[in-house]
Amino acid sequence: MQPIHISYFSDVLCIWAYISQIRLDELVTNFQDKIAIDYHFVSIFGNAREKLENRWRDRGGLQGYSEHVREVAKKFDHITVHPDIWTNVAPPSSMSCHLFLHAVQLLEMKGIVEPSEKMFEKATWAFREAFFTKLANVCDREVQYKIAQELELPIAAIQAQIDSGEAHALLSKDFEQAKEHTVTVSPTLIFNEGRQRLNGNVGYRAIEANIRELLHNPPDEASWC
């Protein structure tokens, strides 16, 4: 049986995607080769500072958003958030992160790094964790290089994927797929060739139920529903 394909859209700077990572890890552990996750980025924080300052203007601006993020984080024991999140450091755009991470993904696709080591997933988590726990400006290229070096990734090879335009092409593909599936929320999980989706802060059991339904009732089989 072919694995269930899940398209997972997220923004590196999104608190809900940071919270939801543990659910993805649990899915991979429990379903292993029964699912295949295709990772994509959606630009929720593509123009982060201006967007937050405008949307939170009447609620305290970046300070108000910082308080909101910290209140959200208090509800989840498995994550930590720096008390000065989005105040001392407010990255201007997640697009720089997404471009760099796609360059790492290309290294896996080309076999420059071993795909089984899942360096793209590790790098994505490292970016999220560095921002939310250490206030690292992960949009800054030097910070990105530092994280890559800590993961023992080849910096020159990553930069080559960016310089060649190939990483840009993957990011553009994300934009096209997000538009095709009208993805406007981070995170968003899409199943069954776009016929099923889960948006935002969805609990693990709800995600699991959708997968089990697809495993037990493949989409190409007739249904009485």
C-alpha cells in the first residue's frame, strides 16, 4: 500500500508551528512508512514587523503580540519561549529562513547530505528553537550560517543552492501550492489530494483520526458516505 501523503505548510516564525512540531514527530513515530510528509512553507511572516505592528497597533504593538505569544506558550509544557520574544528581536521576514532551509533540503534531494539523517527537518527545528528560546535573528544570513555549522552542514554547498536559483524555485513552488490549496494558516496539513485539511492548533488525536480513516478507507475505494 502506498503511504498517505501529507502536505505540511508552516512558517518558521509561527508559534503554532513551533508548538505543533511534537505532533508531527509523534505521527512519524507511530505511522512510520505508512505516511510521507511533504514539507512546504507559507509566508505568514513574510513582512513580519510591519504586519504585526499594524495588526497589533491597538493592542500594544509588538509588545502586545509578545505577551500574546507568551500566554499561548504557557498552555504547553513541551516548549519554552524567551520572555522578550518579538520585542528585543523582531525578525523582518521569514522568507530568508525559508529560502535557506530549502537550500538545505536540496542537499538532501541531491544526496550531498544523507537523506536518512533528516537534516532539513533538523535545521527547520533548529531555526524555530533558536528564535523562540534564544531570540536569535534567524533571518540574518550569518545566524543561519552559524546554525548550519552547528549541524555540521556544508555552508558552501548551501550557498550554491541559493546562488544557482534552485532554492528560490522551491520557495516559489511553495507559493504556488499554497495559492492552489488556499493555505492562509500556519500550520496547515492537507490530506487526500486536497480534499481534507486541518488548520492551526489541531490536537494530535484529530490528526491521527484523519490518517487512520484514510488508511482504513483508501480514497480510491467506493464509500457509502
